[in-house]
Amino acid sequence: MVEKPDWIFDRDDEWQAITSFISGGLTVGARPRATLGVISGRRRQGKSFLLQSLAEQVGGLYFAATEATEAESLRGFARALDPHIRTRLPAFDDWNEAIAGLFTGIGDNPTTVVIDEFPFLARASPSLPSIIQRELGPGGSGFGSGVRLLLCGSAMSAMGKLLSGQAPLRGRASLEMVVKPFSYRGSAKFWGLTDPRLAVMVHAIVGGTPAYRHEFSGGDVPADLADFDSWVARTVLNPRSPLFREARYLLAEETDIRDPALYHTILAAIASGKSTNGKIATYVGRKSDQITHPLNVLEDCGLVVRDADMIRGNRSLYRIAEPLIAFYEAIMRDRWSDLEMARADSVWADSRQTYLSKVVGPHFEALCREFAAGADETLFAGRPAEVGAGVVSDPVSRTQIEVDVVVKAGSDRGPRCLLSLGEVKWGEAMGVGHIARLTRARDLLAAKGWDTSSTRLACYSGVGFTDELRAAAAVDERILLIDLDQIYAPESVR
């Protein structure tokens, strides 16, 4: 295995997966065969940094495509390839010659070849994926070649289509990997934040995207909770900061989004708490079936996540995947002209409460679900198999009980076995009333045939718990009180 350089933070799993791919190989008889890997991920996650570092470590080829004509891209690819081939090749007239030249020119020597921002090339040359598929197939130039070809890109919808359905490269890749943002714990460590409350508040704006720590904020980190408001004003709300327009650029960079106004309105609906198709449609002013396609596009782009209701499986709940976009839609979009006039302090004074309720609150719920999904089997008396949110109908009061964290057991204990039901509160101390609400939800589900015999009732709080609730938890092991320190504790000590 190739040792990961010291300058790469985290990414141990990704490094291991990629180095396992380039260290392996396929053979046909005694001859090597070129292999293909596909790596994707939203922009600013450090994919290029990771792959360029890998290519340097192993003496491989790294070619970063740009938005250019086919002829210009071919010239650039030929220049990048030239130092890695045994004999000089003539200039390439098209990608048929370039891909064949890559495989035959490198020959049987195991060589890592990274083509970054591959969608730029495929957009200018739509036949390129088919050409690669042909050369990797029987009789192609990939037979007898030691090339480990890695295609990388940030356009999530375009990269997703490379290996889907009837796409030419479907079934050809030995590695398919998505480089995701850092986890909330990894992000806190990356930003150097030791106060878990401050870590949540920062993560609710910049998430786990590595580039926002140095390149986009100039290394500016809030010193403590008292400095947080000033940090928001001097970074994300500052028109001279790259973070200021980043949320707009993230949407504009997706080629499948052709009506930005519609998509921004859909995102604004989700940011305001409208999580179902019907509620989003009402906010937008369209019929439900008219926003299905835009929602699917946002999902394909990795900007929106659709979660199944854990109680009512036929119901979907939408949430924004990129915290910076959620922050923009909830705080910045309606006050854009004021922010451009450098009125960040007044805008933030007016919007801080909205940030706490509409941004941090839902974001903290998502972090609690992430915490529950990674919990070991001692916390819930079983290993979590599925974690999400759900809604329980109460026919007596004719109301619905929203359960923020629903933890299901594995199939070995049955499809309707609940390990835990949880409620999340960011800004208030939780009391026995919250447990009473969860108890009611548990009893209603038991009456509907769910297995709640070992269900634990969990309160996740960003503030703390009343003495009365602490006393109840002290005598009932099925009541769990989970605070910020526990949520941010390293997995090894939980």
C-alpha cells in the first residue's frame, strides 16, 4: 500500500480504497489488462488535491481537464502523457487515437492515470465514454496495458450517469467512490474547534467542506462563542469574501439546472421547513407533479437529500445536503442587496434568531441522526441498521407526533423492531414532557404492531436537561440523555 502523505488531513478510507485499486489489477492469461475507477464528489471536497497527491506519490499521470474544445484538450492530454510513454506518439486527431495511445504507449507497466474534471471532456466529446468502453473491452488496446485509469469529476449528475442504466461504462469500473464532506467530528478537528456548541454553529454554515477552512475564509476561525457573530459578519456575510457568493456558484455550476429561479425557490422552501413534496409545491406555487423533476435534479446533483419516513415508508422528506446553501436561502437571499452594501452587522442582527431556528435547529437534528447511525450496540442495546426521522399519527388527539431520530434494528430482529425513538432540541433544556411525548409515540407504534419491547427513548439536547428528567433517567435505563459532549466524543470512547 502507498503511504498517505502527512499533508492530507483525514481521508484514510478514501486513500486506502484508491491505493487498493491501483495496487491491484486484472489479467487475461498472463497479460495485464487496464482497469477503470470512477471518483466523484461535490466541489471543494479536496478530490483533486487527493488525486494529485496520489499521482505524485506513485509517479503517475495527472491531467486536469478544462472547459475547452476537443482539439485543445487533446493537445493538453498529449503533453501530459508524453513523459510517461516509451516512444513518442504523433499528435492525436481525436480521442480514438488518444485513448489507444494511452494504453499502448504506457504498455504493461502498472501506471496510475488520473483524468480530473472528466465531464468537461465528455461535454465537448460526447463519444469519449464509448471510446473508453471499447478500448477496455475485448480486443481493445486496454488488453496488455497496465494503466489504472481514474476518471474524476465534480458534476454529480454527469458523473452519476457514467455508470448508470445503459451507459457505455456501466459494469466496467472496478472502483466507484464518492468523496464526501468531512464528518461533523472530523470537521471540528479540521477547523480546530474544541467547543462542541461552537462546532455545531460553524458546521451549520460551512459543513464539512475542506476548502472553506483555508481557501475561502483565509484561515479565519472563530476564537470562541463570543467571536462567532463577528466571524459570520466578516466571512460568509462579507461581500469581499469568497464564501459570500459560493452558494450561488454551487447551483450555477450544475449544468442540468436550467431555471435557477425555480431551483432557488425550491431550496428556499426546504430551508424554511417545507420537507414534503406537497408543502414544497405549495410554497413554489406549482402542482406536486410539476416539481418532481426539479427535485430529482437537485438530488442527482447532491444538493438535496430525500429521506424515507422511517414510520410511513411511502412518504419522503427532503433536506438540503449543503449547509452553505441552506444558510444562503434562509438568511442571505432575501437580504442580498443589503449585504452587497456591506450591511452585514444589521442583517445578522435581524437574522440571528432565524439562523438558530431555521438553520441550526434542523442541522443539529441531522447531526444527531448521524451520531445515532454510528453508535455502537451498547447505546441502544443493538446495532443500528437504519436511522432517520418519522411521523406517528395520534388518532385520539388528531395530531401527528414528529420523531426526530428513529433507530431501527437489523433484519435479524424483524423489519419493525425499533431500537430507539428520539427528540432533538437545540435551544431549550429538555424535561419530562419530552419523554412523555416519546412514550406516547412508542405506545401508538406498539399498538400498530411495531416491536417496541426494547425501545429506548432518547433526548438529544444542545442546552441540557432538567433535574426532573435527570432523576427519571437515573432510575430508568431505557431513557437516554445525550448532550453535545457525548455527540462529539470520539467513537472510541463512547
